[in-house]
Amino acid sequence: MQSAAPSVPRFDAIDMSIPMGRLKRRKAAGIDGLVSEHILYGGEQLAVHLCMLFNALLMHSYVPSDFHMGIIVPLLKNKHGDATQLETYRGITIYPVLSKLFELVLLNLFETYSLVLKRKSSCSHALFAFNESIRYFTSNQTKVYAAFLDASKAFDKVLHNALFVKLLRRNVPVCFVLLLINWYSQLRCCVR
């Protein structure tokens, strides 16, 4: 006797309209050079093709490598501040618009699981610096010592593996959890 394979949630082109409407206009392009206006004015055919692509990504729990790549832009917090001091800058990370649209589609699709999106926050640039430092020193066959403390940003600390286990325990579809694991395990950034 064979057990039934767990079903993969699907959406159609009509379901794309709400997430597409949430894309913000006049925002900077990601590494792929696309902006939200490309999607918004791409027409019905583009929505159909993106729907097919996103369904395939969800079915295979896969995220394309370009979706993993962000561009960190350092912004001066105060234009009258000392531009030579690191503390006067904050970094924003720009991801490809297709990645953002896919995220919005997934949030719309899985909203029944009460998943919480922490808006306008990211630790991608810190992860990038850490990964690159480790990679540099290990490739040069030297020891690496690291210590981290950022009490002011304690809310940003997430044990991803523990979060994934909790999602599975709450019966979130396995394909979605595997997709998140794929996505979070390969985040990369560069600084503009």
C-alpha cells in the first residue's frame, strides 16, 4: 500500500494580481537590472509565465541563484553627521524584484499558517561579511576567531533550523519549509 504524497499548494495567474499590486514603484533595480515597473506593465502573459515559474519553484522547493543575491547600499543616517564614521551609516539590501514578488506570492499563499514577516529588517549584510571573512581566512589556511555581540539588535537573532522545525510541527507544507531552507542557506550580498 502506497501512502499519498503530500500535496503542493498551487496558485493561478489570478492569484498573482494581489502580490503584483503590492510591488512598490520607483525602487532601485536588483542585481538583474529589473524594476517593479517591468512586472507591473508586463501584461497578462508575463503574469501567466511567472505563475508557472513560481509554481515550479514551489513544487521543487528551489530558489534560483539570482534570488539569493542582494546589493547592500550604505546610506548616511544623518546628512549632517560625520560621513567618516561607520556608525553614521545604515545598510539597505536590494534584492531582485522577481525575488520580492515570489516572496509576496508565498506570503499570500501561506497566510493561513499565520507566518509573520518582519518587515524592513535584514541581517543579510552581516551574514555576508561573516561568510566572506571565514572563507578568506580558511582559504589562506589561517585560524579564524570570531565573537559577536549586538544587544541593541537582539530581536534579529533567529535560529533558523529551530524555526524550520517549528514550522514543520505546525504542519506547514514540507515543500515550503524546504524552499525556505534552500533560500536562507544560500543568501549572498555585495556592496555597492
